[in-house]
Amino acid sequence: MDITAQHRLFGGTLTFAKHDSAATRTPMALSVFLPEGEGPFPVLIWLSGLTCTASNFTEKAGAYKRAAELGLIIVAPDTSPRGADLQGHTVANDEAYDLGQGAGFYVNATQSPWAAHFQMESYIVTDLLQLIGAEWPADLSRVGISGHSMGGHGALTLAMNYSHLFKSVSAFAPIASPVHCPWGQKAMEAYLGTSHDAWEKYDAALRLAKGKALPFDEILVDQGLADPFLETQLMPHLLEQAAKVAGQKLTLRRHEGYDHSYYFIASFIDDHLDFHAQRLKA
């Protein structure tokens, strides 16, 4: 692991780092906030959305004051592998913002040319957690996961598919059902092929309806009603319908006037940190 920058804030330390990933076979970037004290500390994994890097949440969410008070490590990884040329496919100059670099969708790609490096599911649940456990005073028996938009989709699906790894889950404006929206359909077909059976594993609403979230006492979701992607891409009502089918407790809060930006996230991030801390420190 290479540390690229460190900053002291709120009594803790924010580290920017890069490390070699066995899953993606590329260097991967991340930021880690470590609160003051000896630990071991509970961990919150944050997954960012389309076009984001490891820095968007770190610089814009305003999460670290409350994280320091709660004694939470916060880990924000990058959203995809990066490089000028990955297995013959140029991703540094992708014309589309919603596929390729910055748009890994937290899946394990099976289709060429993506399969060689776009293994973001394995990266998060294996490489990233192993790194955090080895390099920071983290308690990996107390890990929560959250995210925004594409990252909200990732947080929900990874939590449900790996409930033995995660003890709490929340999301901001998540892509509720990739099977039913243009962003998801484009990414799933490119990364996983045309069979919808392969997509189901990565569809939060479908997993929720099958009871895959029942290990969690509650799921917290916040959604802005001025979000331009609300009706066409996000469709949070599908989560409500699925939760009703499964008998799952879902708290979906809708906020008048809030959009899809980090201004929205910064307004409610403390609520999410409190939500996770309550469950991770119980």
C-alpha cells in the first residue's frame, strides 16, 4: 500500500492511499478516515456513484466530524479500475459517463473486455476489507455499508448478497432496480450479458422481495424529490413494494426540494452515521 496524502482533522487522520488489487489486477485508490484512539473501531464502507472517484465523498459529504464523535472508520474506495489501457480496452477516454471508468456498478463482469478487470464486487468484499483489516485498527465483525446512486445500488445488493459480512445498510438516492432503468440496463448488458437471470443478483428490489435483507433489522434510504433522476433511473417506490412483499422494515424518507447532489448527502449524512453506529456499536 502506498500512502499518497494524509491530513489531521477532528482529532483523527484522513489517509489517501493506493494498493494493488488481486480482483481487478490494477492499482485501486481509496480514502480512510481513522478516528482518534486505539480501536479496534467499527467500519463504514461508502460506495460512490457514477463518475465519482475516492475523493467525492471524502471532500464533499462533511461526514468526518460526526464520524470522529462516534468512533467510526469510514472507507471510501474508487468506483472502478482505472488506466489508460486495460486488457486492450481504453477506459481513460470513455465517451460514456455511465459505463467503464467511474462506472463499475459493483458487479463482477463476465463479458469481454470488461471481465479482465471490472471485478468490483470481489474487490469490495475481499480485497478492500482485507486491506482495512491489515492496515488499520478495524473490527471486521462490525462493518456497515452505504452509498449514493450507483453506490446506493452497490450498498444494498452487496449487503443482501453478503449479509455475513455487513451488519447495517443504508443508501442515498439508490438505483433501486437496474433491471428497470436505462443506467442499469446498459451496464448489466455490457458487464453481464443479455441474460436477465445474471442481472437478478445485482437488482436491489428483486433481492429485497426475495427476503435477502431479512438479516437486517432496518434499511434506511433517503431520496430527494427534486432529484432529476427520480422517476426515470432511481424508482425508490420499487424498494417499498419489495419490502412490503418480504415483510422487511424499510425507512424511505422523501425530502422536498433536495436534488441528487452532495448538498443533499451532506444534509442528512449525520443521520446515516448515527443509524450505522447504533447497530455497529450495539
